[in-house]
Amino acid sequence: MPQQTPEWLNLFVDAHGTKGVIALAWWIGARHAVEIRELEGSFPFLQVVAHGPDASTLLDTLSTLSGLPETPMIRPGACTPASLDRTMFADTSLPLVINEVDSPGATPFDWDVLKPLYNNCTVAALSRRSATGQAGKTFARGIAILTKEIENSALLARTVLLNADQVEQPRPSERAFQLLKQLGSSSDALSLSQSALRQLVYRIGGTQGHIDTLQEDLGNLLAPRHAKNYAQLIALVYALDDIFHLPDGQRLKAIFAIRDLADATAEVPF
């Protein structure tokens, strides 16, 4: 008998569409970023481009589904270097959202600071200010960046970009959001069993095959990091479907959308 899609996932797809499915796949991967980085050497950052007062709605929904009362979010320009280090290396595997939307007057943030977090770095690799005994602590989180634009080319090479405002359906109803919050507020709907985690690891093991397919489809025009980042995202969509059973057709839609996102980064020869 085929497995049924859980109600919360049907509601989530109704509310956030295919772009939401891609963000959900990334978010679940980010919760196991240490394992993925151990296998693959890296895990991409997620840039969410959104405008208006509800810019963080998608990330808020993912936090709710993780059983969190609010999104784990910081504004780095308002943080001291020491507090930024403590937040990034907190004892949690839940993704951290860096909010750079509409922060007039904030201290400019040095995006280069984030580059080591693409890999399984330690506190010492990020900062010399680490407390005694903490220098060897491994970064255990994924990083989502809520911003309109990233101008740092090195960070862009480590990032997958998702425009949350470019949806293919009308804005979701308030009722769908409320039901989603009710379903997610009391428990962690995105926690993986050991068998589900093994399935995720198995799918991540297919990343190289997705790299090869992307490069073949796009004429070998992707930079190696971009190809790997988006290939990992495709692998995570497969894992999401295996574990939670996406509504019919959503896996294919998400994979085609990721291919288009990768295509936008292609280096077109002159």
C-alpha cells in the first residue's frame, strides 16, 4: 500500500508551492549538515530573496514545523564578534537565519567571515577569540541568509539562491497558515528517525550523479561549486520524497526548478 502524504506537508505545499519544497529539502539537510559535510566536504548556504513585511514567512513556517516558537534569526550588524561566534556555535543543529533585509544604519557585515562555515570548520577557524576549550568545537548548523543581494563573489559560490516571491500560484490563504502552525507548534514534524537519516545519507551519496547530469544538461557551464551545491539540493529533494512522500508531481517540479536555478548561475562564454 502506498504511503500517504502527511497533512502538514500537503498544507505546506499549498501554502508555499514548489519554492517551498526546495526550501524544505534544504532545511532538512541543514539539520544534518555535519553528516553531509563529512560525506561531501561542504553544505551550501541558502539565500532567500524576498520583499515586503512578510519576507521571512517561508522561514517562519519551517521553524514552526521544527517545533520552534520563533525563527532562530540574527542581524549580524547588531552583534558583537563574540556574540556572533557564540550564536553560530550554539549547541543546536537547527539552521541559523541571518537577516539582512531592511537594516538601515547597521554596521556593514564582513561576509568573508562565513566562508569557513561552508565546510565542517571549528570555532578556531572562524575566530581567535574563542574561549579556552572551545576552539575545537565543530560548526553544526546550516546558514540561511535573508537578503535582497549578496555582493561577495566567494560567498555566492557557496550559496543556492531562492526567490521566495517568485511563486507559481496565488498567495496562500490565512486558514492554510493557521492549520500549518497548529500542526507544527506542538512537535517537531521534521525530526528524522535513524532509518530516515540513513535514507538521506544514501541520497546524498548520489550527488556526483546529479552533478554529472546538471553539467550535461547545461553544457558543462556550471562552476564546480555551483554544480555541487545544486546537485546536493536535488539529492535532498529525492530524500524528502522518500521520507515524507511529496504530493504527486512535486518532486519533478522541484527538480526542474532547481535545474533552472543552477542554469541562472551558468558561465556563458563570449
